Amino acid sequence: MQLTLEFGGGLELLCDSVKSHNINVDPQDGEKQLTMKNLLSWVRTNVIKERPEMFMKGDSVRPGVLVLVNDTDWELSGQLETVLEEKDNVVFISTLHGG
Amino acid sequence: MDFNGVEATRIRQEIDHLKSKKRNIEQQISALEAQLNQLEVNSSTVCPQPLSNGDLSNSNGLSPDMIYRYSRHLLLPSFGVQGQANLLKSSVLVIGAGGLGSPALLYLAACGVGRMGIVDHDVVELNNLQRQIIHTEAYIGKSKVESAAATCRSINSSTQIVEHREAFRTSNALEIVSKYDVVVDATDNAPSRYMINDCCVVLGKPLVSGAALGLEGQLTVYNYNGGPCYRCLFPTPPPTNACQRCADSGVLGVVPGVIGCLQALEAIKVASLVGEPLSGRMLLLDALSGRFRNVKLRGRSLQCEACGDDAVLTRQTFSEFDYEKFTQTPLSTVPLKLNFLSADDRISTKEYNEKVRKGDAHILVDVRPSHHYKIVSLPNSMNIPLSTLEGRLPEISAALEKEVNKENGSNTSLFVICRRGNDSQVAVELLHKLGFTSAKDIIGGLESWTHNVDPKFPTY
């Protein structure tokens, strides 16, 4: 399954300062679907290069990170249970405080 | 003290005296201007001057001057007289007169908001002027509120400007915010953002929230018309080290400029009751790629601790809440000062300077990121950023060996420096663990070098 991942608000620093990633990831053995929960653990292993604790806490993202699936807050699509589809766009963005 | 010194002191005193007199006169002028504006507003709304038949210009409450000044607004069919009249009756509070607040205040003053409050406790510094465009060189060292208010008055003397030259705290927040219709959060830290949100929830005020860092910006409207508040989105504060500051990470001046302008736009929409405010949505700016992204956010959370159905947030609980403890971040922008190494493992910049002057054999490792090192560095230092330190130990070993051979002795010391003396301590601790037990931290870093050794050494 082809997905586009984007990191912003400083999270890109955890993956060699690369903001946009075109990835190919398939559901794990025995699973029919790929959920956000599966994707997060895949991202942690395959995309995040340093300080994974700045990206995740437990099996979800750390506080202060907004997750957007196709430009919509993942709270509206089921958070970790969100089922991903071909060509979906997933954005991880850290909230900014500067001004 | 020699004659020049005495003369310089006398001149400085004379300058201070004149400045204080000038301040007094400026205050008197603005008070009189406000009085005059009030009279003019009253005469145009309460007892309209009779004009020629068929001229209805005064029936809408706008004076001829106002009609002329705001004509481009009045010509907009979707904004028009009603939008302008709403704006003139409204009041907006801008918290923070920095990178976001500067453009927001300029546009809000120009557009004809009736009353505008400005909160900030800071003074203008030279390194603000790259982005805080409301301030000018003449105001360096003076209150940001005083400076911003003067600029706003010079743009539009008919807008009433209220100066709150104080830090925004739970002790004064309710009293200040209660006097305004709309709040603009133009602050630069996490505890302020939670505090302003909660205050707006308690008082039922819409909150226009903007943030910028580096080359990215974010904008949304909270607590508007049943929409989500800041805590609905971020119930738990982020870890302290996830909160970067402009003073550490940098920011391209125009980025908060863009977001601040958009904050003014949202405040104008909310205050004039025109358009569709950015509530339940967020605008994300990636300046580097020139992309705006408008995303759909969750609605109000029923479990929200501020605005949820079972929330217990009241005036009382708000004023007792410790936002610094909650976010593990100080409200003031004073940089972090770590102090965890023992005194034996540290030397002052003066002591280090002595060693250099005596020609003591040593290696100086500067652990700042390389783009910091390029700004300014001490002579004969080697740049090994903290993040790469572990992998580059052989370079330090080689440099030490070379120095030992050169001096034909074994007392070569290893010193570590950074910008303020925090990362250098982390580096020294790491070096000790990895076998470089003689590594010493230079206390206070390059900032201390400027303060205590060489005042001409640039700070940034």
C-alpha cells in the first residue's frame, strides 16, 4: 500500500530533516487492513532515526502531536483504529508555541 | 574618576531626565487625544449634525472622517457599514507585542477596532527588530507596550489603546481579559498558551491563536461558537524538550509576520461578525515549500478539562492553577540555566582566559551545532556538535595527542564550551563516562565570555 507521510513542526528533525516520505507498507501477516496503530509502529521502526520518545508515547503519538489523515484530525476517523487506504496522506505535526 | 567619566555621567543623567519628561508629555498627549476622540465619537453618534437633505451618512453612526478613513471597507459589499460599525464598537486584546503581535496590532489599529489592549512586560531589544516590525530603533530598551502603543496611535488616533505593561499571569488575567470581546494569543511559550486558553474559557471569550517557529506557522480560533478549545486538542502538555523557542531555533521574520496578519484577519472577522472564523479548523503554513494546508479539527471534547461537560474550571480554580508546573516550563523567557556538574569539573570564562594568556596547553571543544559555530566562535576551538560527540571521540584524542607532543608535557587540559553553558555540561558528563575524565566545562559559555572577558565578542 502506497502512503505519503509528512512531518512538521520540528518532527522532521527526528527523520534526518526529511519532511515528506513516500512509503510502501502492507498489512502484517494475517491482517487484512492497515490501521494507524500498525502504521505508527512501522514508522517508529523504519522512518524515525533518533529520539523515538519525541515521536511516540506508549503505542500512540506523544502529547502535543497532531495526526492528520487526509487533512482531517485523526480523532474524527478513529485515532489508532483508523483504517488506511491506498494513497492516503498522513501528517504528523508538532504544535508550535513560538511567536 | 577622570573628567571624561564625570562628564559622561552628567550627560547620561541629563538624557534620562529629558527622556522622563518626554514620556510624561507623551502620556498627557495621548490622554488628551483619547478625550478628544471620545468627544468626537459622542457628537457623531449622540447628536448628529444636520446635513443636507438626503444625506444619511450620519444615521449609521460614522463620522465623515470615519467614512473617509474606512471607505475601502465600506465599499466591500460583504463587510460594509454594518461590519465597520461592529468593529468600531468592539474591543480586542493582544497578548504579546512580539513577532506575531507586531503585525496583528498594526492591522487591528488601522482597521478601526474601537478599543485595543496590549499586554507585554518585555523591553525592545536590537535582536527583536528583524521580525517585530511595530518597534523601531528609537525604542530599544523601552517597554514593548509603550512602543507598540505609540505606533498604533500614530496610525490611528481614533482607536483607544490601553497599555498593560505587565506580565500576563493568573493574578491579573481575569481582570484584563474581562474588559475585551476578542483575545489574540501572540505569546511564545506553552504555559501562557494554556493559561490564556483557560482564561478565555472561564470568561467565554473567543481566542485567536497563532504560533510560528523556524519556517512554519499555525493558526486557529479556539472557544468560538461551541468549537474546540486549546485543551480539547492538547489535553496533555508536550514534554519540555519538545518546545523549541525562537531564541534557540531561530525564525524567519516574515513567518510570524504572515501568521500575525492572519490573526488580525480572524480577530476582525470575529469582531465584525463577518465571514466564517477559522474555528474547528487549523491553517498550517510551510514557508519553505510555500504551502498552506487547511485541516479539519475535532470538535469540542466532552471530556475536556477546561470546556468539557464535567469541567470544573472556574475563576477560582483558574487563579490557583500552576501553569508552570503543569507544563514544566517557566512563563518567563529566561533561558534555562543548568547547574549539575561539580565545581571541580568547571572553570569560569575568566579562569579560562588566564590559561589562554599563560599559554597553557589545552584543547577547546565547542559543542554547538555547526550553524551556530559559523556565526561566531573562539579562536583555536574545534567544533564537535553535541549530537555527534560520541562518534567523533577519535578527533578529540588525536588533538590531545598532538598538543601533548607539541608541548612535550602531559598536562594538556580539555575544555568544553557552548552558547550558554548547558550543553557543555551535558557534553562534559558524557566525556567523563567515555574516559575523558579531565574534561572541564566552561561556565556560562560564550555569553559569559562576552559579559566577563571580551565585551566586543558578538552575542546572538
